[in-house]
Amino acid sequence: MDAQLKALAEPRRRKILELVRDQELPAGEIARRFAVTRPAISQHLTVLREAGLLIERREGTKRLYRADPAGLLGLKRFVDRFWMTGLERLKLEAETEAARGERKDQA
Amino acid sequence: MDAQLKALAEPRRRKILELVRDQELPAGEIARRFAVTRPAISQHLTVLREAGLLIERREGTKRLYRADPAGLLGLKRFVDRFWMTGLERLKLEAETEAARGERKDQA
DNA sequence: GGCTTATGTTAGATGTCGCTAACGTAAGCG
DNA sequence: CGCTTACGTTAGCGACATCTAACATAAGCC
């Protein structure tokens, strides 16, 4: 979850993520919509991808990107935990603990 | 929401926030639980407070801190938006727009 | 193989972050 | 007022992040 929050802490990366939330776009098309150089966007895409927030799909020379909602799962749990108290939170923690055996990492 | 994400991107600040999620604690007591100097914690507390994630209450020379769940509202909306599609998202955006007039800032 | 298109990677400059050490402030007590 | 306790604030340093410019890779076309 650390990588995900660090990735989202950058405003431009949030914009990129929102841009590919509903549509799949090539890197160049994404870069074209911002006022920075293409390499800068490429680096942002790398950060987002390594944080598990982006899905990359290659097609010829193009690389198409799309947001991966599953990547925000850990963050969602963290945030949701602040709207709960007592028993409700205990219940969630039990479920999280139970699901831990099924996942490799990505805490 | 930018300040909130930047604040949460630091692991130690998340630990602090979880520490005062259910209980109200004085700054010194919080600092005592970490392996860094007191000023460092004080700075973290300032960042969290300015991000609207902490509530400060003074009592004599002591300053008591407690997590403010409302501070995570913007982030919660952002995250939730990635689990929705189409009409459901449109509905939320309409509600957000309607509520905008009632709040001062804290986007 | 050459040329173009699409993209990633690296080097280096600048900015920002988190830490410690030293100093400042403010409340309570005698 | 002087002393103590509890915190915040500032200066300065080392580490890391973001940007641009230049170079590298890889697919498709002729």
C-alpha cells in the first residue's frame, strides 16, 4: 500500500489514472494531453504500473494502459477502516486475515 | 485531497494516524512510541493536522490529538469512484456537485 | 537492410522531504 | 519571578523525486 499511496501523492499521476479509468489509451496519447515531455509521462506510467495501479497491454509498437481498480483495494480498506468502530472493524480484520493466505504480496 | 495523500504517503504518519484513530493521545506519548526524536513527530503531527486528518485539543500544556475521519472523505470518494461505472458514477458526481455549495474548501 | 513511429531508459540539474540539534514559547507550580 | 514540563519551530544536511535532453530499443513498412 506504500507504493500505491506514493504513486497517488503526485497530482499528475492521479490525472493520468483518471484518464485511463474508463478507456484504454496508448502512452503517446496520454503524454499528448499534458504540458510535460513524453519521458516524464513515461516515468509516471512506470511508477503507476509498479504500484499495481495500471494494466499494460502491448499491441505492435504501442503500449496501451488502463487503470486497475484492484490495485486500490488495500487503500480502500485503509480508508474504510476510519468509518468503522468496534465490532464492525473486528469483523473486517478477521476477513482480511483469512484472505491473507490467498494473496502473494500487495499489502 | 493533495495534502491528504501526501500526508498518508509517509509510513510513519499512517502509523501515527492509526494510533490515534480510537484514542486521544498527547504529542509526547505519541513520540514515545517511535524510534525518532520528538521534533520529528511534531512535524509529522503538523503535516497531518494541516491536511485535516487530525483534530487538536489543548489542555494545559498538553496537546491531545485524535484522528478526524472526515478528513479522509475526499480520498474515500476518489477511491470509491474506481469501483463504479456508468450510471452509478454519474449519480455520485451529481451528489458531489450538489454538496459543493455547502462546504468551504477541503477538496 | 534503412526509415519511421512509438516508447522506454539514463544522466544530470533542481526541488522537496524527513531527520537531528539547538532554540523559542507557553502553562503550571513554588 | 524562576523552574520545570510539554511542545512547536528553525537551520542545515543527506536522501529521494521530478523534470528535460540525449540515447536506446522494438515493431512495421518499403
